[in-house]
Amino acid sequence: MGAGAGCGRGKMSLHSLLLLALLTAPRPAGGQLRYAVPEELEHGAFVANLGEDLGLDVSTLSARRFRTVAGAGSRQHLEVNLENGILFVNERIDREEVCETGGTCVLHLQLLIESPLELYRVEVEVLDINDHAPTFPWQEYVLEVAESAVLGARFPLESAQDPDMGTNSVHTYQLSPNSFFSLEVQTRSDASKFAELVLERALDREQQRTHRLLLTALDGGIPRRSGTAHILVTVLDANDNIPAFDQPSYGVSLPEDAPAGTLVIQLNATDLDEGPNGEIEYSFSGHAPPSVRELFRVEPRSGQVLLKGPLDYERTSLHELYVQAKDRGPSAVAVHCRVLVHLLDVNDNAPEVTLTSVSTPVQEDAPPGTVIAVISVLDRDSGDNGRVSCELSPSVPFELRSSFRNYYTLVTTEPLDREAVPEYNISITARDMGSPALLTRSTLTVPVSDVNDNAPHFLQPSYSVYVMENNAPGASICSVSALDPDCQQNAYLSYSITDGHIHGMPVGTYVSINSDSGHMYALRSLDYEQIRSFQIQVQAQDAGFPPLSANVTVHIFVLDQNDNAPVIVSPMPHNGSVATELVPRSAGPGYLVGTVSAVDADAGLNSRLSYQLLQATDFTLFSLAPDTGELRTLRSFLEQDAARQRLVVQVRDGGQPALSATVSLLLSVVETMPQTLSDFSNFSLPPEASSSSPLTLYLLVSLGSISFTFLLAILILTAIRCRGMRHPWQSDSCCCWPRPRRSPDGLKTSNLAAQPGASAAAHLDVPDGGPPGYCYKLCLGPESAQSDFMFLKPCSLPRNNEKGPGNLPAAGKRSRPGQPLHGPKQMKQPNTDWMPPSVQRPALKRYGTCGHGWWSCGDGEAPADSALN
């Protein structure tokens, strides 16, 4: 190697440093920043202050993610310091490695800064420094020269190679001093230099057969570097004709996609000699660089130049071949020609799509125009083959906007909806203008992040729930479910019951709901007789911000259960004794002894009652109607029949399982009927029966108010009447007027409810034959609003089973004076859902409500007194 090869790489003189300072100043080129930097700088070397040159705020560079964007697979030679905005050398730059083709070496940088998104282009020219010494392919060359060579004959020498460029490349050659040869330096079309030996003095092989010369190649760098090679000149005997090419230079065009073995050119050289001295062999001269030898080959005999390797227009568009022709005679002299191979560009490079910056995911409420990604497109072909157009897949809410040549930004064009499309697979197609056109497709996945823009919705507009009464507290009664098309926490739902009241009580005391699953539970046992249905509002609320909610109405219907046994209201035993009845011995078949009546607080079939005679002293004597409960005789009484007949009557409802109640009756067979009412006429309902529901209470209060007003008017009229007749007023007196026309109603009572603790009822005896007339009985209790005022009228009491108004009984039925009626302490209000059959209605018409008590008139009989409980 030359003497300059030992200088250390990377060390620069003061002159080089001054040149660096001048070259690193920014130079705008076509609206871009352009800098120049020498190669082989160490890591961290200053290149430029981008923050100042671009007018950026240095303090925001890190927050805005200011960075350089490199192409796929390329090395990051330069980097930006985000603290001060200085562009510095990130790794050593070897110009000969970065730019293999020679010429101007430029690094193209794309600078990206976000918020807002801005793109800058910077070009950094890498300047060559003299870091390589010239080298020769061989350390020693053998040159054969015929002794007959004429003066001035030229002999091309192998060129030295220097990877550096410009003045740093091979600048000149020097030849060691000698008496026979001189050196001339020639310049090629690409400005490279090569040397030729010029014969200055005739050779004499007999005097000196060989000559040794030293060839030195020098570059133009500072400091100058050099390389040497030894030349051995052998003097041959005379071969006085040399080959000659048809022309010194050839030009040919070849498409870059030509296959190996393609004929590039057919060379032809001629030699006037004969025999071996006229046989020509072709080969590459020493001027041909190694890259040419890898791509082309020369047929020694034919002179054909053939393609050996693949061509690439984008790498090198022109190849310069130097071919020599030499005869096979002694002292052969080689002649040279130049072949210029021009490559024709074909569309053999598809566009390259590079995503330089992607901002994903994107929120579904992002406004139109939001930048999603920056896309760069590159086609290495030239002309129309290198012009690229980009397009997106159809039916996507995105578009491409061109910011710089071959640079696009992907932006939204309309609002997004994650619930409709949670993710977009965007196909980006880059197509060049070549023929045929080449295209590249790249897929970009853009996920859409959720925002809370959908309220929950229930699966049903409303829910109807049927719950059997007497349910266990804490049991699940139903489940509601809602859906939210959002995701993650925006779709997490919690259920709750809105505030409200059911019959004056907070809804939370009746039902509860699991906030996670929506299962609803009954907190108390429900009673169909107290509450039959109610509704609640259930709310479903998501966990988004702000939270969204939806409501649904849940209708809860309580189903009846056969949980109430029948209650016998007539006849009622007194003080624990058996209910008694008198039956005349003269009664014939079909005589109505009385009617057993019962009520059931249940509804439907659970309240339908049937009557059955369980026990009897004599089953052949009495029959009991299963629907109405009427007790009649089957035959006439005989002398041997017992005077006291004991019966046990069972009342059974229609529920499953059926519930029942029994009552014992004691019938006394008498010869003459006394004027007293039977136990079948004296019964009352317990006070609790009238207060089974708030509606009944409201009706009673209304009726009581009306009755009290009517009673007060009657009292005032009575007082005025009595004063006019000069009779003293007494609270228990009976005022009678002349008997008007007989009323068909028999007996009318008010609907005033008697209060427990009222004064005992008085009775009025109407002796046989007494003057007929209307009588009234005023019974005042501690609370006059719930006292009872009744009109009584005398009536003829026909015998049982006798028809016609003319038949009078032997004695009227009366209740015992001062005898109260007793009933069970707990009894529910009779249910009106089921009406008795028509055969039972006449019997029930004989019963009317009087406060909390019941009264009976039998068949056409009027009571002689009234008892208040």
C-alpha cells in the first residue's frame, strides 16, 4: 500500500474542521432544509440546530414527540436531541457504505412532530473525506512489449481504485524515473483517471530483456494518500501488427429485466498478421471494475459480450465496459475499446407503503378530520413507473390527504360508532403508472375506543310477575335483564328499585333486587286478601361517565291460595253452647228448619262452598242442600222420633286441598212454637271482616257519614213531633204512628256499623192482636256515628211451608231479650269474586249488613228485635 495508507481514519486537520463549520450551515433547497456533514464523524457530533432553523419551541419538543422517521430497514445515522433540538450524529457514517453508486450522497430525513401533526423534510449531504488510499488490483503487473514497438506506442496500465469521491479519489499517477518509458494520465467520461505507458526510446531485447518500473497512484485529498504497483516490462520479439477494433467506442441499450445470457454486443477486431499472430482473443481490460465483471462476460474467441448477472436500473443506469483484443502471436499488443451499456427502466418495482406514525385506537366521538396515521409511499422506478397514486378500500369513514409528494395523512371523514363497527381494517392500495401497473396493498387495523353514548335498554318493555301468596320471605320472584351496547365499564350495569310506596309503605319493605344480576326477592310474605297487585320501577344504570340509565315497570300480581277455611256465620253458638232451633212436631216434609251460611275470604274456586250433613240423630229425618245450606225435613215427625235431634254440618270450600268448618245444631221438636227467633237468625260477622281492605273502610266511613246525617235528621223530626204531642223524649222509647200501607221489604236497616262496647240491644214485643203500626228503635252507643237506627213494622208471620197472606202462625219467632250474638274473633271479609248460584241467592237475601253484625228474617219473617254488637 502507499505511504498515505497508514494515516488514522477519522482524524482531520484544522482545514477540515473549518470546512465542516462552513458546510453545516443550513441551506434551503426547494422549501426544505439542507445541511452538509463530513463522513466518519464520531457519535454525538453536531450537525444542525433544527429547533432554531424550524422555528420550534424547544421546550415542547418532547411533549409533541418530535422525532425523525426512517424508512423500513434503514439505519438511523442521525438523531435529534429533544432537550435542545440539535441534530447530531447517532452512529458513524461511512459515505462509501451509504452511497455505493457514487455521486452526491444525500441522507433524506423526515421529521415528525405531533399536536398538531407536522411533517418536515431535511436533506443532509454526506461529504467525502480522504479516508481511503488508492489501491491497485495487483501488486505487480507483467507487460510484454515487442522490441519492434515504435516510439510513442502507448500501453494502458491497470487503474488504481479509490472509494473516495471528487478530489479525494485518484488524482494522478507517477512513474519511477527510467530511460525508456514515460507516463501519461488519461481521464474517462466519468472523470476517473487511468495511466498509459508511452515508449520514449526504442527497445532492444538483446541489450535488456526486462525493465522494472514503479507506478504510484496519488489522490487529491489533504493529506494526500497514495498506492503503488510494480510493473515488469518484458521485451518480446517483433509482432509488427496489432489488432484493431471497428470503432473505439460502442453504445448499446438493454432493458434492466434482460435475462442472463442475453447478447449485449458483438465486438469485432482484425489483425493483418497471419497464423497465431493474427488470431485474436477478447477479454476485459484492467480498466473494467469488479462490478462490471460480475454482470457481464466476454467470449474470448467470438468477441460476444453476454449478460452474466441481473441488472438494476435503480442501482446503476449506465455500465461502462472496457474490452481488449490481443493476438496470439509473440509480443502481442492489446488494443482496447469502450462499450457503454445504457439500461432501460422497466416497471419491476412495486410501490412500498410505510406507516410512519399511527395514532390508535381512535375514540368513537372523534371529530371528522382527526389524523389517524402518516403514510409514506415509495416506488424505486423512474418516470411514469415511479409515479404512485394511493386509494383506500371503499365504504370506510376515512380518506387520504396528500401533504407532501408521496406522503399522505389518514383522517376521519365522519363520526364513528363503535357499537356498529368496533374495528376497521383499512386496505391501502398504492398503484404506479407503469404498464402493466404494479400495486401494493397494506392493511391498517384501526380499533375504535368506546365512549358512554348508549343508555341501557331492558329486554322487555314491562314485566308481569305472578307470585303465589304466603310466599317465603327472601324467595326469588323474578329476574329482569337489560343490555348496554357499550363495552367495558360503560356496559357494566347495576340494578336498583326506584323510591315509591305500596299501600303507604316504602317499596323497599316489599321487594329487593340484586344490583349485579337483576334477581328480585320478596322481603315479606304476601297476602292475596290484603294486596292483590302492585307495581314497582326498576332502574338499570351503567358505570360510564356520565352514567346513563333506563327504567322498566314490573307488575306483580298476587295469586290466591286456599289458605282461609270457611267461616260459619249462621247459626252462631252463644257462649260456647250449641246452636239450638225449635221445630214444630206438626212440620211436614220439606219444612225449612233454617239455613246454614258460611263465608270464605279466598277467591274463585277457593271460595266456592258446599254443605254436607256429617252426623245426625236420624239421617232419614233431615236433608241439607249442598249449595244453599238449607236444612229441611224429609218426612213428618213420628211419635217414636226423639224430641232432640243433634246434627253436625260441614262446610267445605273448592280449593286444593279443600278446607272445611263444622257446626253442631241441636233441634228441639216442640208441640207449640214460641214467639222467639231461632239461632239461625242471630249471627254477625266479627269486626275484622269489614276492614279487610282500605276500600271497604272508605265505603264504611262514607256510608256512616250519610247514615249519621240521616239519623240526625230523623232525631230532630222526632223531637219536634214528640214535643208537639207533649210526650217526653227518652233514648229508649218507641214512637208509633198509624200503620201505613204494608211495605214489601219486610225489614229495613241502616248500614251503620255497630261499635264494640255499645249498649245492649233492647227488644220490642208485639202481642197478638195489638194495634198494628210502624215502630222504630233507637240504639245509641258511645259513638253516635256508628249507632244503628232501624224501622220495624209488624207483619203476619206465616207458618213454614204455608202459602198465602191469610195464614198466621201460632206464635212469631223472636230472639231472647238481651241475648247478644257472638262470632269468631278473627275473620276476613267475604270475597265477592264468586257469586252464589241462583238457588242460593234467596237465602242470602235474608242477610244484610248492620255494622259488623248479620241478621236473618227467615222466609218472609221479620225480626221482632235487633241486636247490636
